[in-house]
Amino acid sequence: MIKKMYVGNLAFQSTEDDIQELFSQFGEVKSVNLITDRETGRSRGFAFVEMPESEADAAMQSLDGTSFEGRNLKVNEARPRT
């Protein structure tokens, strides 16, 4: 089963490739969706990453609170949209 994770507090210069490379240490990354501002196209500082469940659990446990590109990441399971 695929698990979707919220990745917050990203540096504004982080790219989808940077995030993919970071999470691929823990297994296969199904998708990376870096959220950008509609008007400016600039990153909003968060993304969603999809991985197989066991690999996602390992990534969340290992990466939450760690420093990436000068910022401490917040990584947890994404909540459904309301």
C-alpha cells in the first residue's frame, strides 16, 4: 500500500529532485509534489511524497526533525483534505 507524507519547513530553493534524492535513501519514491504559489511560481515550503508503506514509515521516523538545506524538516503522514 502507498502512503502519502507531508514534508514541511523546506528551504524555498529545494526542488522536487532534491526531495526525491533525500527520500530515495529509504526506498522507492512513487511521487513528489512540491507545492508552489500560483501567482509567483515560488515554492511554498512544503511538499507531499508518496512511498510504499514500510519505506514511508522508515523515512518519517528518520527524517522528521533532521536538517536539510539548512532547515529542520517536519515529516509526517499526510491528512486527507477536508
